[in-house]
Amino acid sequence: DLVGMVSLLEELIEHEKFADAFKCAQRITEKNPNESLGWSGKCISLVELFRLLDQGSERDAKIREAYNAACKALELDPFEGANWSNKAIVLLEMNRFDEAVYSSNMALKLSPDCGHVWLIQGLIFLHLEHDEKAIECLNKANQLGIDRAEDILKEILAKSKRSR
């Protein structure tokens, strides 16, 4: 049943079993193409899977597929912050930073207390070399319990000390 499959998908993502999560999301979207959680899970799985790949056509194809899944999830549920956040991640990977900022802003409007969204926005601003904005976002992510944000903040601090 759909509820059981969505629960399984969430569990697989939580345990970082992305290949299995992708297969589960694929089944969900085939059986119920209007289930935004299936498309969202497909996007997350693909993002994590293409990060394991070197540059090349296979990686590019997975990025495009992740982008299409993020867009489909948003089409089905534009009021879910995670859908905007997923799109921001894919756009960041595609080096489409202005669109990524827009998507992360939408995610923050819908989910202002989600540390992962603040982390994503901080990473986008780092790529844009807007260090002050990046630090602001990363500090907020850190306050919301995202440990990775603290590590990135330490790297920024170390980099700024070296460049003096």
C-alpha cells in the first residue's frame, strides 16, 4: 500500500540507502504519479547517487532526472518546503545559483525552522562568494542543530585567517 511504501522510502533515505530508496520512489511514482513524496524521494535519492559519480554524461543525466523529479514534486505540492529545498540542492549542483537562491528562499518561507534549508542557502551563498550571508545562514543552521554547518563555518574562519 502507498502509506507503507512512503514509510519505507523515508526509512531508506534516513539510513542512507539511496539506491534502494530510488527504486522505492520509482515504484511509488509508477503506481501513483500524483504522490509528491515519491517524486521528492526520487530527487533526494538521485542527488545522493550523482554525488558519488565523477563528472560525465551519467552524472549529468542523473542531475537532469533529479531536476525533473524536483519540478514534478513542486508541481504536485508547491506548499511543501522540502520540495523547494530539493530543487535548490539540484540547482546548486547545476551551478544555477540565482535560481537556487530563489528556491531556498521559498523553502525558508515555508519551513523557516528547518536547519537543512539554512545549510543549503549558506552553501549557495558560499558559491556566490557572499561570505557574510553564507555565515549568517550557516550560523542559523548550526543553531538549529545541523552539525555540518559548524564544520563549514570553521573552514570559512580558517580560510579568512590564511588570506590575511
